[in-house]
Amino acid sequence: MELRNTEDQSSCTQMLSGICGVLVLGSVVLGFPSSTDPDVVLSSPRVTRQEFARTITWYAKRYRIDPALLRAVIVTESSFNPAAVSHRGAAGLMQLMPRTAAALNLHDPLNPIENVRAGAKQLRHLLTRFKGNLRLALAAYHAGEARVRYHGGVPPIKETRAYVRTVLRYYHAFKPHKPHKPRLPARKPAVRKLGDRA
């Protein structure tokens, strides 16, 4: 009887580990952006660098933003720290305020995948609102849309102006540079001597 119980326990353990394996694999597959489900939510905040880079590229494409710009905002906002929380309550990689997060359907601001998704969506909204003007969109991302509209440009707030400059500096640094092709000198036209026939 004891032997049978041991065998039953062993087969139960194997079955449970198999089910757990399927569940873990399913959460990994479903946890990252795919072309069929653009706004997925990652269940675990742990992601590899490769997965993180893929996420930035994917959401940049989804919301028509240069991936270099998305990286520039993330490094300026949180220095790539997904657990960053400001004293004002902005949280995650893209430092979204609770009200903005709620409007963007962001349930877990410290989830890096979900945070990048919401931040990219917010950035696209601001770029559209300010007709592609990057400086104004970045100023609105930092100081709020109302302030930018009130001042008719980048608000005269020292931190906001520094923020815009910093993001733009990182943006240009992250942009892939095309190799410079040296220009060939133009060929000199053949000079005919006065005695030459045309």
C-alpha cells in the first residue's frame, strides 16, 4: 500500500511540474508584445536586455516613434531603472504620473513592458497634439500639456528646459549614424584649346 501511495505521489508530482512548466511557458509567450496583441500586460517585471530592447523597438514602431527617442526619454526619466519612483509619485521607466497612468490603462507602473507601452502611447499623443513639434511634445511630457499651451511654447521653467535639452542630446547620441561617404571631387570639364575643332 505504501509503495502504491509513493508511486501515486510521484506521478502527481510529475503531472504538477508538467502543468507548471506549461503555465510558465505560456506566461513567457503571452508576456511580450506580439503582432496580434499590441497592448499586452507582462505578468512579471523581470525582463532580459534583449527582451527590453525588442519591446522598445516594437512599441516605437506601434506608435510611430523613433526608438532612439523612446530610449532617450527613458534614460532621462529613470536612467533605465524600472523601479524608479519620484517624490511626486511618477513611477517606472517612463515616470508616468498616477493620473496619466490611469488614463493610459496602466495598471502596474513598475512593470517595464507595460510602462514602456503606456509611455510610448503618451508620447505619440503629445507629438500628434503639437503637430510633430518634438520640443513642445517633450516639454508637455515633462511639465504638462496645459502649461505648454498657456505659454505658447516651452514653459520658462528651468527644469523643463533642461529636461528638453537632455532628452534631445540623448536622442541624437542614440540615433544610428550613417557612415560618412567622402564626396568625390567634381570632374573638371575638358578645356578646349582655341585651335581645337569642335
